[in-house]
Amino acid sequence: MNSPQERNGGFLPDQHDHGDCVAAALEDAIAVCGERGVRLTPVRRRVLEIIWQGHRPLGAYAILEVLSGEGHSPAPPTVYRALEFLLTQGLVHRLSSLNAFVGCSRPGHPGAGQFLLCTSCGTAAELNDPEIERAIERGAAAEGFVCRDHTVEISGLCPHCRGT
Amino acid sequence: MNSPQERNGGFLPDQHDHGDCVAAALEDAIAVCGERGVRLTPVRRRVLEIIWQGHRPLGAYAILEVLSGEGHSPAPPTVYRALEFLLTQGLVHRLSSLNAFVGCSRPGHPGAGQFLLCTSCGTAAELNDPEIERAIERGAAAEGFVCRDHTVEISGLCPHCRGT
DNA sequence: TACCGTAACATTATGATATTACAAAACAGT
DNA sequence: ACTGTTTTGTAATATCATAATGTTACGGTA
Ligand SMILES: [Zn+2]
Ligand SMILES: [Zn+2]
Ligand SMILES: [Zn+2]
Ligand SMILES: [Zn+2]
């Protein structure tokens, strides 16, 4: 099984077929979990789908609310556990500047990614930019610091909102 | 009045004279507030001092606890208001990956800075690295995104901890 | 099938962080 | 001192996340 390719990392047109995004994300998730011998259980799968309802970060309690509207009313730990699983498998990312979660555009990839967050429409785009990573690595090394992880979240205006 | 210079941005030796750091930070804060015609009131000043007790980020409730041990027992809004003031004046930074606040090494400077956070000892160092900023700007521009602000928080090991 | 061990999930409660709304006090300019 | 503005106090509440404990579902074994 070949690894999933980058998908939906950038900003997409408003009228793109979002069903395809969700379907591709699920397909990738099934593949990644299959390769690793971990289980994409119904709760985990449903949480991933809910996150992929849009290209915008969703808070844990917003996910809870969606689940509550489906007969099923789990408590916070259920959602957080599913999120932790998805984070561990690299299927979603956590955005600490928003306390929210977004689907990963390159499921299972190594590295933390960088995020562009539109303050106008709430849309997020994921970068995995080697130039940024290299600059960070270099800046840290100059202070004698060894990087383990990074959070890069850039807020501003997406291409759709910058014009209006 | 000349603007404060960069101070204490990097990792300092364990035995540096930290009283100097605090004194310099307060001096800079007084200068910045004086130039701008805003008031560094006793609460704001004290919160800034508490944050500068060390080179490690402090949570709002940790600050509250210190204040409580001083006869004076303010409620959360008092601390959050002081923090908001200090953030606005560029005297402290908020680290969203830690939900904590740290003194700014270049009081009043423009830009968001980048932070190195040691997971072993909790120490933070601030960078204002034009290379990182340029890389981010370029990566964002390639997606048609206009940057307004950024959060760059790098976790890993500081020079003191990497050896042990 | 019955058994066991592990992984996943449910439930309750609580911890940690942050904000709203309104009242009182301190301050600055007159 | 009078007045409008800024700052602080206080109580309640919202929001985000985890601890602690017990139960259920699943997969392997005999
Ligand atoms: Zn990703
Ligand atoms: Zn937008
Ligand atoms: Zn700074
Ligand atoms: Zn350290």
C-alpha cells in the first residue's frame, strides 16, 4: 500500500466537491490504520468525519454537539480519546492558538506542519514547507537548542477573503 | 528616549544575576509606557515582575497564586486584564501551546517573535529571527495568504538540558 | 463454546483556563 | 470639588481538558 499523497493542503475553491475531500480522508485513514495495525473504530471514524465536515478547525465540544444531535451523547472523554488517537496516527492536527482540531492534508506524514488560519472565514490550510522548517531548525541551532516539535500557526486573510 | 535593546532573548547561564533581568525589564516597561502615555499601574507592574521572576512561562492562575500570597487576593479578571495590557504594550508574550505568559526580551518591539521552549527545565527563549519570518511570509504568499500575526513555538531541549 | 486478557468506551466528577456583567474606586482635567 | 474616563473589585459563568473508576466489546486460546 502506498502512502497517501498530499491532499487539500491549500485553500480550495468555494464550490469544490467537498464530498471527495471527506471520502479521500476516510480512505487514507483506513489505509494508514490498516498499515499500522490500529483500529479505526466507529467513534474514531465518526469524529474524523465530523472534523472533515469543513476545512475549518473544530473544537472538541463542537464535535460533541454534533454527536449529541445523532442520538448518541458521549461525554467529553470519549471525544478527547478519539482525538488523541487521531493525533497519534497523524490523521488530524491540533491548533493550539484556536483550541481546535483540523483534518491532516497528508495523513500519517511525519512532522508537525504549519497552518494558515483565516480570521475572516475560519478556513485553515496546511503547509509542510521545508523552507520554514529549515529556517526554524537553523534559528534554534544558533541558540544551541535541539528541536523536537513545533507549532506554527499563521493568522491572516485567505485568498477568498483578502479581496472583499 | 531610545527604544529598549534586546535583552535576555537567548538562554542565559544558570548563575546569571537575575535581579538585573527584572530590573531591566521594569525599566524598559516604564520607558515604553511613558513614551506611549499609558499607565503602568501597581497591579500591572506587579504582574510583570512576577512573570519576570524566572525565564519560564507562567500561567495566569500561577500569577494569581503569587498575588494571593501577598495579602492581596485579586480574582481572575484582574490578572487577565493586567496581562491583556502587557500584551497590548508588547511587554509580555502569550504562549498558546502552554497557556502561559513570558516576559518579552525586546519590550515594545513589533512582531510576534518565535519561542524555544525547553521541555526539560521549562525555560523559554525568544527569537526575533528575520529568516524564519521571511520563510513564513514566503510560504504563506505562495498560497495567496496575507499574514497578520503568527505563533511559532518550538519545543525541545535547551543547551543546558541537552547534555544531561 | 467457554474462557481469558487487552483495548476501547461510558460515566461521573473535577481541574484548568478564560470571560461576562456590573458595581465601586481611583484618576486626570477642569 | 465636579465630571467624565480609566482602572479595579466581585460574583457568576463559560470553555477546554483530564482523572478516576467501572463496563463492554473484541481477539485469541482451548
Ligand atoms: Zn498534516
Ligand atoms: Zn477566509
Ligand atoms: Zn518580544
Ligand atoms: Zn532546559
